[in-house]
Amino acid sequence: GAGVSQSPSNKVTEKGKDVELRCDPISGHTALYWYRQSLGQGLEFLIYFQGNSAPDKSGLPSDRFSAERTGGSVSTLTIQRTQQEDSAVYLCASSSLIRGPATRPTTDTQYFGPGTRLTVL
Amino acid sequence: AQKVTQAQTEISVVEKEDVTLDCVYETRDTTYYLFWYKQPPSGELVFLIRRNSFDEQNEISGRYSWNFQKSTSSFNFTITASQVVDSAVYFCAFTPAARQLTFGSGTQLTVLP
């Protein structure tokens, strides 16, 4: 089946502008993650959605960053008033929820999209 | 807090050589999951393997093998008879549950013809 898709693949914007990045997860996957990959910081977690639960926003670097997931499927990551340090590749991943036995927590494998390369001039 | 260390920043080998990529993790969790991902020049992260902490059996998949040593908190990855197409950045990652991954800094592997 189709993998995780992201759009746009590349985005160049001017400092101070808002941008929206889109992620379309694998059909049926209940969990969706956003990560950021930059030269200085490696791969960093941003936000996590699981089903209808409140998202885990603990990785968002500032209040300029927000994300939503509509209908439990497509997600949009919004960066307001972009800064040059926001330049990075933004990666989206999705996973299904696999429940193990009662003595084990759940486990899943995250499958990644191709990413959106954001350049802030 | 969890931490994943990939001490090898760059490795260069000649085709057909074997190469081992090291991964060491730190955690106080008793149950956790370890992963390896490959990032070729195209940029997409490709899943290679998931290993559960309660299953220390090593695994082999073709030319790839993984050695999980809970006693030394290591999850090393060996490529046998390397090929040019193996050239990529390889990331080791950790999660204590079905949550976000903590990644190592990655190892850039270059396989020369």
C-alpha cells in the first residue's frame, strides 16, 4: 500500500512568514509523529498524535509551532513567524497500535515520509 | 532520561568488507524497544529492524545482522560483504513504549567500489 506522504517536498519562505506542512499517514495508522532533522540538532521529536487522545506537544520548540490532525488522518504542522533557525527537514511518521500482553506495554514501528525541506531566508 | 550514542560519526569501507555500526543506549526502563533506520542520499528514513528488550535473540536478515547485548546496553548492526548501495546514514533509535523515538546522532557509512 501507499506509504506516508508529505507536501510540499521543498518550501522556501522569507523570515516572518507563516508556513504549513502537510502529512498524510499510512491508511489505518492511528499514531502520527512529527520530527525535525537539522544539521546541528540531529533528529528531534516535535509532537505525537494517538487516536482521539490529546496530543503530546512536549517536543515543540516554541509557541510558534502548532499542529493539528483532522479526522484522525491528515496532519498539518504550522510554523508562524518563521525564523532562520527553523530551517530543517520536517519528517512525519505514522504507526499502528499493537497491544502486547498485559505485562508488556504497547509497541509499534514508525514509518517515515520523505520529509519537507524548509528553508527560511 | 534516555540517551542513544552512536560514537562512529563516519565509516568508510571498501566493497565486500564487513562493517559493524555501534549503538549504545542508556535507560532505567526495564521494557523498551530499539530500532535501526537507514537514510540513503534520497533522505527518506527506511525502517530496518525493531528489537524488544525482553527478546535478546539476535537476528539475521540477508547480509544484515543485529547483536543485542542487554548486559552492555548495546545494539550493534553488522553488514556482511558490504555493497555500494549500502552507503547511507544509519540511525539507531530507542523508545520505552509506543511513543516518540530518541535517535542517536547517526553513522555515515560510505562503501567504496
